[in-house]
Amino acid sequence: MKVRAGLAALSLIATVLVTAAAPAQAAYVPKTPPLATPWTSQVSTTNPLPEYPRPQLTRPDWQSLNGQWQFAGAANLNTPPAGQNLAETVLVPYPVESALSGIMRHENNMWYRRTFTVPSGWSGRRVQLNFGAVTYRASVWVNGVSIGSHSGGYDAFSFDITGALNGGTNEIIVGVYSPVDATGIPLGKQRLNPGGIFYTAASGIWQTVWLEPTNAARVTRLDTTPDLAAGQLDLVAQVSGSAQGVTAEVLSGGAVVGSASGAPGAHLRINVPNAHLWTPDDPFLYDLRVTLTGTGGGDQAGGYFGMRSIGKAMVGGVLRPVLNGKFVFQLGTLDQGYWPDGIYTAPTDAALRFDLEQQKALGFNMVRKHIKVEPARWFYHADRLGLLVWQDMPAMKTGFTPSAADKTNFEAELHRIIDQLKSITSIVLWVPFNEGWGEYEPARIADLVKGWDPSRLVTNNSGSNCCGFDGGNGDTIDDHIYVGPGQPQLPTASRIAVLGEYGGLGLRVSGHEWSPGNGFGYEMLPDSSSLTQRYVAITSQLRDLISTRGLSASVYTEPTDVENEVNGFYTYDRAVQKMDFAQVAAVNNSVKAAAQGTYLPVNQLVSLKVTTSCCTDRSLSVASNLGVTSVVNSAAADALKKDSTFWVRPGLADANCVSFESRGAPGQFLRHSGYRLRRDANDNSTGFKADATYCIRAGLAGGGSSFESYNFPGRYLRHIASEVYISNNSGANAWDNPTSFAADATWAGIPPWWRSGADLTLGAAQSFQVVTPGYTDRYLRHYNALGYTEVVNSASSATLKADATFYVRRGLADPSCYSFESRNFPGQYLRHSQFRIHRDPSDGSTLFNADATFCAQPGRYGSGNVTFESVNINGYRLRHYASEAWIAAPGGANAADNPANYDADTSWKVVAPWAP
């Protein structure tokens, strides 16, 4: 069983396992899970999960102990059943509550027993017994000798069992105590009585059990920390035994590129010349080979690492997380790692890899591993695929005040988990607490975690806005908003702004439900098309939040359904794609592109803000038909706001680029002439179209966009002395001055200063006519304080005519939008509440003002009509449906969100008032 260590050997290692002796027990009898996955039938009943279990510390010789073990529930664990056959058979390493285990019930106390033989080729070496994870407390006996015990359901542990072995068949007994939520242990979402957002328990052995031979002195862990600035890897080889020296080599493609030697436990600095950096788009990994030398030495172990850095930096005036010094918007999912057949344990390694592969294919570049710690191979797949990981600590139970002993236990397990995982390349952030569950002293715990691992970011409490828990320390301010994304909190001088959970859009799929008819989401949708449209609508809002709220990361709930939660992209059995994945990937990619400055939404309004540190109160504007930068804020004049707002159009000369049409002067575009930026009417000439076309590039200074001239490559829109030119940084003109060129040529796309794309006459009395074919005799009116549409004509009553007439007022929440005051109930306005249109008296509150404000846009149906968008619920528009008035989004959860006739039903003809 000799194969070379290292990443390249992992697939080969899996094929050279020594077959362990089968227990003297009846054959394993699988149970039927509530849902089967595509991998359920592929599970080996004699050698499940045969892959090498620890990719970050590899050795060529090993023996899996996965497979059939004898099993029995127990009243207590006082006396191990040495030499006794147990009544049942369990398939290790599947938790006993799972169908794959063959037990499919919970036990507080349980015995596992099997026999094994040690390969003769291991003679003279020490034998280590390794456990990936056992929930919760494990005690181990070999040949009747107590070997040791371990408490903690999420970290790996090992015992040297050499002294207890005999020369033939050996017996191993594992006693497990798993109280789940009956005590104050870290347990994540496991519950003895699952329901809602809490799930079936996962007790007993749930990760691979295996043997390996080692020398007396052996490597126990490789702690790797890349140092990009120095072009080095910092390596600490943790060692057991009396080795005198360590030699470490970094390899790329099998060739040694750097090496260093030193003492066990010391920091070795290994040069990595011209380092190939690890990113989500290019997840390059180096191999690592470490050899112990001197007395007791000779051990050799393989591993791997990625060269990357993680930190925070001001980018475009906003505190952002940076990967390798660059802002990368972290677009992730709330990955809970549950399976209907294996509960905590994926049925096969292919299944484990599948979830990550699908998330990557959907355009996500991050996964929040939610209050669970996965097996080592999961992290290996994340590293290989290029997925950033936020790693949660499994929470103590909700509504629980931990005792001093609980706190000590929690912190000890948290520390072990961080030590075990801190060399994982993909992990970029630790989350010790979630939504206040079992939380205590969050500021101290955040500082503690930062002290254990200063190379990563820390969230002291994910969901800081939800439960009154926020210690103020850590690197993030983390909101949970369902359905959202809402208005997350702003970043501070020391903490980045992230949306730790949002979404939760639900869809039941008959035949693929854990509990048929009982599945729930935060918003239920009727079909796949509606679900997709709704996902696209809410996720599109992230693009604006990157600039308007300084948002740097988001986490959507969730990749797959989980038990009663039906808010996944996949059903729980991974059998049905619940959305149009092409549309999901497109909007996800647009969010990442917006953060990189390479995306602007076409045919939507935008304003362009200066990012140069001197002038961030200025925006691109027009004065006397020349491009300038002007101070623009909420108090600015209407004309200035309109002159600082532009329609993003497909490029007049190249549709892959963009042109900017003036909001204040329709039909006129920003173009350059003699290098100066101008606003001129489009004469449709080839020259004009080229002068008015700009290709979007990532911001030259980061944190925004740069706009390269279509017909003068290398020249960019640049402000200098309040004027705007196309410029480079080495030309002969005064505006080509290289001083602050990159910053001056970088612009932040922000929501428009003038949010309405269509104009109404302020103060005028108006009526709003339905334009849907067959219903054009109907008008918007109020009746008993609710909005409806009704037939109105010259013969209608005076009351009906008045009810169908409204005064156009400045928007109560935004003066660039509109509010509609009742003609016959002065001081009362049309507003939405629970999506229904009401007529209510203004109470002056911020919420009322927002609910009563609508931005006018060109009609989605018919020429000259108007569509009214809600100012505070993005993507929702004033719509008539079944004679009632609502705000609606195509494919949303309400009946009024029916996509049939949506464009026509949300378009209105503004006409002379029925009542003067």
C-alpha cells in the first residue's frame, strides 16, 4: 500500500484501502428514507465513503474502518460489551437517526463494536485510530483497554492504540453519549423534536473512522499562512514525538519551487516565487511535502495550500473586504449541509461535491456553512472549486442562557475547530454566534477568535439587527432581512456591511417533499417561473445596495430545501431544479460585475458619483451643455438633479458598450468633442455614435467603474478642475495630468438623483385610465379607503368622479417621485399596506411617506403611458387586478403578482380629471 503523498495521490489512495475484517453480525438492513437522493442507491454497504478523509495531511498507508459495525442502544456507558455480539448492525459513518445507518432512530447512549486486523506491513510502526467527528461524547476501548474519550461533535480526534493491539483480530468498542438539545452543548440545528427551522438530530459516528501507521515522531497538523507581501508561506509543523528537524517543500506541478528547514513547532518561511494567487476565478493550489528528520524522525506527510490574503481596506471611500488586496463582492448561500438519506452525512463524496459544484455553476463565489462543520473533504472541494467560505460555529440551543461550564465547553470546542480549519484556503471569515442563539459576551468572543486567527475576518454575531445582540467588535456588521434585501446597515470605519441572510423564497414540489404539504418559505411562490422572476427581482436589488449602502456580501437562503424548509434552488432530494438556472446565474453574475464596476443596468436611470477623495460630494452633471462635476445632494434643485441623471442605453456604436442619454434633455447624449465632454442631440451620424459610446471597465482605482472611449482606446472619462474630458495619464493636454488620474477616472454608479423617468404635472388634478385591452373604460378610484378600478363616464355620479381624481404632489419620501392626494379627502393619500392600495390620512411617519410615494417611469405597455414604481419595495408597481389596486411584482407571492397581462395592468394613461 505504498503510494506517494500529496494532492495528486488522493484519487489513487482511495483505491488501495485494506479490507477490514467484517463483524460477526447479521447483514446490514438499510431503511427507506422519506426522500432518496440520486446517490442513495450508490452507497456501498461494505466500504462507504472510501475516499482519503484528510486531504490537508496525507500519508500513503491507511485503512478505513467505515462499514458495518455491531450496534446497541444502552441505558448507560459504564460497562463496555467486550467480546459480546450486539443485537443490531449500523453502517458507519452515517448518524443513527439516518436511513443509511440502518438504525433510523435516536439513542442517548449507544454502543458501536467491530473487529479489525492490522496489516503485517505496518509492523514496527505506531497505529493511530482517527475519527472525523462523533456526536457528542465518544469513549473508546480496544481489546478491552480504555484508550480515551473525546467531547465535541464537530472536531476530529485521534488515539495512539499501539499498546492495546494484539497480533491478530482486534476488537474496538465506541460508546457514544448524544443528548442533543437536552443539554447546553453546541449542536447547530439538531433537535430531538424537529420542526420548522430545526431538523432531525445526527447522533453517533458521522464522519470517517480510519487507521494509519506512523513513526514515533509524526506530524499532527500543518498550519499554513500565506504572506503575499513577502512572497512566502509561513508554515508551522505541529509534531508529536521527539523529531529534531522539519524540512518543508512547496511543489507546483510536481516540481519543487521553494523549501525551508527548521525545528518542529517553529515558523518556517518558504519562498514562493512569482506566486500564482488563489481566487474564486482561478483557484490554484500548491502541493506541500513535509519531512521530519533526526532521532525519531522519518515521517513524511503531504498537504496543499493556496496563496491568498484576506483583509479590509477603504475602496472608493467605503470599507470593503479585500481578497489579495482587491474588493470581491462575496455572493453566497446559506449552506446547511443536510441530506434526507444521511442527515449530517452526504451519502457519497460525489454527493458532497455536487452541492458545491452547483452553487459555483449558479454564479455564487461564497458559501456560508451554517452552524455545522463539514468533513475535511468538503473544504478540499471548496478549495479546489474556488468558493469562499464563511464558517459558523455550531450554536447552542435557542432561548438558552449557558452556564459557566457550557461557556467553557463552547470556547474549547470553538478553539479546536479553528485550529483544525485555519489552514483551509477557502475560509475567509469566522462566525462564532448566529442570531443570538446561546450567545454571551459577543465582543470578548470576537476578540478571542481574532486572537486565535488574526489572518481572517470575524463576525461577532450574524444577524446583529435581529435580536439585540451586537458586541460592537469584529470585522462586520451583519443583517438578516427576509425576504429582503431591504436596507442593510451601513459600514462603519472598522466594520464592513454584509447581509448574512436574505431570501427564503419557497416553492413546494409534489413528490419531492420531506413532509408533503407542510413545507414553508419566507414567501411562497406558485410555480418555477414565478420563483425565478422573484429571485431575479430581489437579487437585482443587491446591485444598487453595493453603492448606496456600501454592501460587500450577501447570503441567500438557501441552496437546497431542508426538511420542512422549501426555499432551495433544488428540492431536498437534489432531484428537481426549482428555478431557471440560466436566469439565476445571469443575475448573480451581474451583481458581481456591478461590484467590479463592469456592469450598469441598460435602459435604467443612473447617476455617476466622483470617487476621488477630495470630491465625493460631486456627481457627473451638465452645465451649458458641457460635462462638469457638481455638488449634488437631496436638497439640490430639480433641474440639477435631472442634469445629473442619465439613462443607460446600449452603446450607439456598439451594443456591448453603453451610451448615456440625458434625463433632463431627452434625445441628447453625453459625447466627447475635442476631448471635452458635451451633451448634444443625436444626429445619427457614425461620428456622433462613436463619440457617444463608452465601454465599461473595472474602476482604475477600484471601487467603481471607468468608462473608456469607444473610438479613442486608452482614454477615459475623467474629471479635472470640475470639468470632464476623455483623458489618459500621459498625453500632452492639461487634462491628461497623471496626478490622481486613476481616481479621477473612476466613477461610482449610484441610484439616480432624479428617480422618475416620466414627468407628471405637480399640483394638477389627474385621473388614471386603465390601458389593458378590454378594460379601457375603467379608472383608478378609492372606495371605503381601498383602491379599485371602476367604469367611469360622463353619466357617473359626482362621488365616483371625485373618487377617481387625484392631485399630483411631490413624493412624500422623495421629491423626484410622486404622491397622490385624494380629490375629495384632502390630506389623504394613496399608499400601499400589505401590498394592497389604501387611501389613508398621512400620519407624517417615515413609513407612511415611503408607502405613499411612487416613481413614474415610461409605461411598460403602450406608447405615452406611465408605470408607477413603489419607492420602498423595489420591483413592485401599481397594478390593477380583479378590479382591485395593488403593488405587484411579476411572479410574487400574492394573487395580484400573476404575470399574465402584468405589463399592461401596471401601465396607466394620465388623463384630464373626472372632477375639476
